[in-house]
Amino acid sequence: MDKAGNIEEVFQQLRRIVHALDTFSRTVEGSFGLTAPQLWALWELGHGDPLSLKDLAARMQLNPSTVVGVVDRLELKKLILRKQDSADRRRVCISLTRAGESLRAKAPHPAQGQLLHGLQAMSASEVREFHRILGKLVKVMEADGLDAQFFFKERD
């Protein structure tokens, strides 16, 4: 395939990824009343023991300050519970409520989580190359200064 054909295919692949994330986000919000980041947090919290905010943020590849809003909204919806850790009273642990567990069981696996797992399945050299190439695209688009914590805006 020539360069023009490859560029066309790259555009199509990028469109597919963005479309899949957008469609997923709209479907989850319409069907479950959650944003994609809220669903992702529920999935991560449903893997076992309660997590600290820092641990949840690490699993989501986000800054803890970014995850605070997601956790606040989940708590308002009574889907999670924050509780002081009995072993370390300075630490607050987050766990799913029964309603959160029930909703998580009905909801699809989060698309952003699938994307993260796909990247984690790549070799270190593949991730470095992907990072390098995406960095070039971001620079060309003059988007390197944008603060983009989620793929789509987290809404109240």
C-alpha cells in the first residue's frame, strides 16, 4: 500500500476508535445513567478489596485529583462507599455498595478500560513507538497543551 493509502487507513482506524468510545459513552449514559469514567471506576472497584483514591487513580491511569469528581458523583448516586481504613486511619477506602455491585454486574466492560488493557498487552517497544508517533500527531495538531483527562467530558 502506498503512503496515501496508509494515511487513509490510519484516519479510518482513528475514526473507528473515537466512534467506538463516543458510542459507548452515549450508550452507557443513556442506559445506566453513568458517564464512561464513572463506569470505569465502578469496574475497577469491583475487582476485590476496597481501594484508596490513589490506588483507584493508578488503575485508571489518572491523577487522583481527577478521580475525586468521579468518586464524588458515584457517592451521590449511592453506588460507592467511602470508609476510613481500620489499619491506617489516615487512609480512606472506597468500595461498591450493593447498588453499585448490582449496576456493575449489568453494565458492559468500559471501553476506556479495554483500550488500557490493549496497551498493556503490547510489548514495551510497541508502546514506546506508539507513544512516539502519537506525540508527533499531538504536536502537529497543537494539542500538546490541552488538559484532556478523559476521552469525553465528565458531566455532573
